[in-house]
Amino acid sequence: MSSRIFQSVIVQIKEATDRCIGVVDDQGFVITCSELPMIGSRLDDFQSLNFDSSEAVLTSGVRTYKILGNSSTKFDYAVFVEGADEMSKVSCMMAAVAFNEAKTNYEEKHNKAAFLKNIISDNILPGDVYVRTKELHFVPDVPRALLLVRQVERADVASVEVLQGLFTDKQHDFVISVNETDVVVIKELPGGENTAEVKAIAENIENALKTELQIKCIVGIGTTARHLRELADRYKEAQIAIDVGRVFDSEKTIISYENLGIGRIIYQLPTTLCEMFLNEVFKKNPIETLDEDTLETINKFFENNLNVSETSRKLYVHRNTLVYRLEKIKKLTGLDLREFDDAIVFKVAMMVKQYLDSVNKN
């Protein structure tokens, strides 16, 4: 971080106090100070202090110190104020607030990961994307994959570090913590869009978290972003992929937005419309009248592409038995699953029911 940022803060603070105020690095060298001749010198009293807690204000008897940052960050800098009295302590704490604010603003402005997080969070204006792209020397129109990694059952903050170990090219690939459970991986695709490559990346992520942290995760994959400004939409796609997959394909741990099919359309429908659709389809009897055995027969029939002979073989029943069951379903619902159009309506209706059940459960 540039010492000029700290120096600009000192210029403002200097007007409010006659105390010597400055910032030292982790070796005790003064990088900026209200007394310019001190810059570059090493403070002897600094070495005698134990900076175990960033919350603590420590005094050497000559100066008062406080680490910049918080307890989760690496110790890079500390602010110091001349003196060891109560006024020195108060001045040191107030100066630390000002320096931390300047430090945070600087890092956000010059940090590519923070810039990308602002994009996917829709926290930046489209016009600013172009400006910041130039400032950070980003190539905007390189194909990029966006993968949303959601930890399930339990989460571990170390997951970010594990994923950063997989993506070591810090200038082109980024691992961004979104919240306690979600981590976004943005990976450049130099060879262009490659579905197989992206799936392999997702598998590596899943295996790494499982092996190193014993964490289960679901990976949602958005479509390939052709430009940085598209990342916000790709992030939403990855979220939808996970949400839709949880409803219609809960066994899958890697879900691509491109492969959601009709489930994505159903997921975006209002529940009232879904309920109306079910009432229209099942005019004779509600779908709840079908027992578990009947539903299993229906699912097997769909799995085997409406083939009566193949389905009866998989169910270990006689062909005539299966035909009898299908006739029974026709009487109950008014839909003949041997007819393609009726089969489509019934399949969609089952998915709509599955979606409504998941909504009611939540």
C-alpha cells in the first residue's frame, strides 16, 4: 500500500493535535509520520511490544501503538502516537480509525477481487466498470467461467484458502468469499468456451473441499461470460442452477445452468399459476390420490422413454400388468401416458408439484 495514502491522513490529523503521529510496518520502520525526518527510521521501543491482539492499544512508555486492521488480518502496519498517557491512547485509537478507513478504501480501489465482487453483487454502475477495468489493467472480453461453490451441512472459512490453492494465477483467476457458505470462483478460459473443462474444474473444487476439509458442497455453473459486465448475470445463473437443482435433481452436486431444462422455467413461475395448472390437469382427481407404487411405475415409464416392454422388464412385472396399471392411471387422471402429448403434460405436472412441495417446505 502506498505511504502517500497514510501521509494524506496524517496531514489532516496534524491540524487537530501537536502529538507526533505515524505508521510503522511489521519490522518497526516508520513509513509515514507527522515529523518527516523520522520516515525511514526504526523505532527501538517497537521491538519490546507483543502485538498478539489487534484490539489492544499497547504502550512502550515512550509511544502508544495500535495495529491497523482486525484480528483476522495479517499484521502489516501499526499506528503510533507520541506519549503514554490517556490522551495518547485516545489519539491513537482515533487515528487508527482514520487510517483503517483510508486503507480499506485504497485496497478496494486497487484490488481486482474487490472489483469483481462489486460486479457480481451489482454494486457498481455499468459506466464505472469500463473505467475500473482500465485502471486495474483488466482484459474485459476474455471468456470466463463463473462457479458458485455452496457449502452444505457445515461451512469452514478455510475453504477460501483451499480454493485459492487450486487457482494460483492471482491476475487471471479469482476466489471471492460472498458469505459464510458461498464462495465464487471466476476462471479465465484462454481456449474459449469449454463445457468439459469447466465441469472438470467443478469436480476438482468438490474433491478438494471434501478431501482437505471434509466439506460437502454444491457447485452451480453459469454460462460463459464473454465480458466482465456479464459476470453479474452469470452469478445469478449459478444461484438459479443450485436452487433449481435442489428441487428437481437433489442427487447432483454439480449443476450447470445450461442443463436445467424445463425445471428452470417452472422455478420462475408464480406459485398461484402453478396451482392453477395442477387443478386444470387433474380435474378428475388430485395428484395426491396416486400412491407410491403408482408413482414409481410412472417414473420408470418415463425413464424408459414410454416403452412398455422395457419398463415392465425393469419393474419385473408382466407386460399386461403394466398395461393394466397405465389404464388405471388413465381412469384416475384422464391422461393416457402411452400418448406422447398426455405424457408431456403429466411429466410437467409432476415437476410443478415437486416445485410447490419444495416452496411449502421452506
